Amino acid sequence: MKTEQIRWTPEKQWDAPPVLGNADLVLVFADVAHFQTADCFNELRAMYPSAHIVGCSSSGSVIGTQISDSEIVVTACKFERGHVSLAVAEVEAGQDAGVIGARLMAELRGKDALRHVFVLSDGLQVNGSSLAKGLNEAGIAATGGLAGDGTRFAKTWVMADAPAKPGRIAAVGFYGDIRVKSGCFGGWDEFGAERVVTKSVGNVVYEFDGQPALALYKKYLAEQASELPASGLRFPLSVQANKDSLPLIRTLLAIDEAQQSLTFAGDVPQGHLCKLMKTNLDRLIDNAGLAAAAAKPENADAGGLCLVVSCVGRRLVMGQLTEEELEIVRENLGDNTAITGFYSYGELAPFSDLMQCQLHNQTMTLTTIYE
């Protein structure tokens, strides 16, 4: 596999002409307005005429060990023993994301021996939990993430062989002599009493232990409650079906004072157990290293691609230390692996290579691709 990385800035436009003009896959991540224009896609198509061009808006775009908020970061890949295909769906109001996910996987599965699928989805219009369930129906490993919009939570965009637009899901299928691994770890500490979700619908929670959800959440946040929902990114929820199941992390997206409800980035099923979580900076960074170790292949020195999907909440909490989680990824994978990706509104990955895809929040999720 050969890779190259270039950037677009408002001052310099594209910083270098493409070398891999015959690339098979071009990945694009950005939190700038130019990404949303037809001009951006057309410029990329002119540079990479035969590639599938796929990307999304972000809450920070990753290139190497750097995070950018003012650039478009592009990674082009040319495969020697593998190839890729693209399936795209436009999401309409009320559509079941699970049905869409299953349809995308079926479309990709019909083409040769499908090794892995990487998914980029609208981050606000799509129920990520339902999408993950649909992706699992094919029995093929899938990873990816939900597009971001900085900390604005207004509108997200996905590019898929066409100019970027909201309400879209793109699935990239990898085929041939390709090795794909993934790692997904959190690093947050639980605190407070364990609660039972006594009333919820999908990703909206109305009651914990029979008490109004928002009132209880505010009680735990104390003086930071006045900054909700933004401060909720610093206090995610640990959710598990029972004491023996692995917990999922859920990020708060919105509150409703009238309903006293909390809206999370993924489903919080009624009857599940939950606890609030808080920051442990050292553990967040250490768990990024665990994710890298889990995703590291035996032939990492040969060079490949690492796709990073990390949560906007982690970035807000770590602040200037955020790039340290990328540096520990680089230490594990070596200098020959191209690193790109984005800070997201949700991560799609299994807990390990042997388990089904889940929607996560507040995790560092890595997908490595090597030939």
C-alpha cells in the first residue's frame, strides 16, 4: 500500500500537488466551510480522477499526530493487493438506520470477498445504535464513526463520490489480500451510585430510579450544571444490561427542561444499569495506547493506514493534552503507518476483533489496514 497526505488551508489552498494521482481511495476530514462546497469535491476529483473520495465533517481532523480545526486533511491510498468499493445511502426523516445499515452491508457483500467495512455517517440525523445493529446483520466486521460539527451540534456533512451533504451514510468495503484490525478503549472513571434506567425511549432518558433524569444529573454536576448540555460532554454515562455485561459509554447531547429528560448520542435502554463517569487524564491517554496495541498488526513496519475515530468529549476534557493520545498511537504503530481520522459524535467498533460492532461514545477507536 502507498499513501500520501496533503492539506487545504484558506491561505494556501492545497499545499502540494498529488503524487498518487492513481489512488484507489481518498479520505477527507475537515471542520471548515470549504469542505461543504461543490468546489472542494471537484478539486479533489480533478486530483484523484479514479479514486473513491469519502470523508466527513469533524470536531477536529487528524493528520499524523496533529489535530486541525482550520484545514481539510486528505489521505490518498493506492492498494497493491486489495481494492475498495463504496455504498451510499441518503437518510430521510423517520427511516430506520438499522435497515439502512443492513442494506449497505448487503450491497458491499455481493462484490468479491469482503474483508471489512468502514462507515462514516451523519452525526445528528442517524441513530448510531440502530445503525450498528444493521451493520452486524451481514456478519462482517465494521468500524467507523458519526460525523462531527465542532461543539456546535448544528449540522454534519458526509462526502461520498459527490459533494458533501447532511443526511448521508457512506460505507467503504475493503477486499482482497488486506489485513484489518481494530481497537476501542475508553479510560473514564465511574462515580456515584449505580442507577436503573426506569423510563427511556431510544436515546432519550426520562427517569433514573423513578426520579426525573435531568434533576438527578444536575445534582451530580453541582456548579457545572449551569453549563449543560455542553458540560455533559465531561460527564458521560456508563450503561450496561447487567452487572456481567461490558458497559457502553454514552455522551449527553441535549437536555429538555420541560420534560426533565436527557438525550444521549446512543440508545440507553430501559431497565439497564448506569453510572456517571468523570475524567482521568492519565487513563484516557493510557487507553489510547491500549487501543493502538489491540489494532497493531504483526507487519506494522511494512507500512499501512490507521483510521482514528475519537470522541469530541475526550478532546474537550484533555484540552492541550489531546495530541498525546495520537502520539501514543504513533509510538505503537511506528513511522511507516499513515494516521488520519477525526473527532466524532460517536464511534462504531466492536469491543474486540471477535465481537459485533457497537456504538460507543468517549472512546479512542482505531482501525488499521495493511496489505
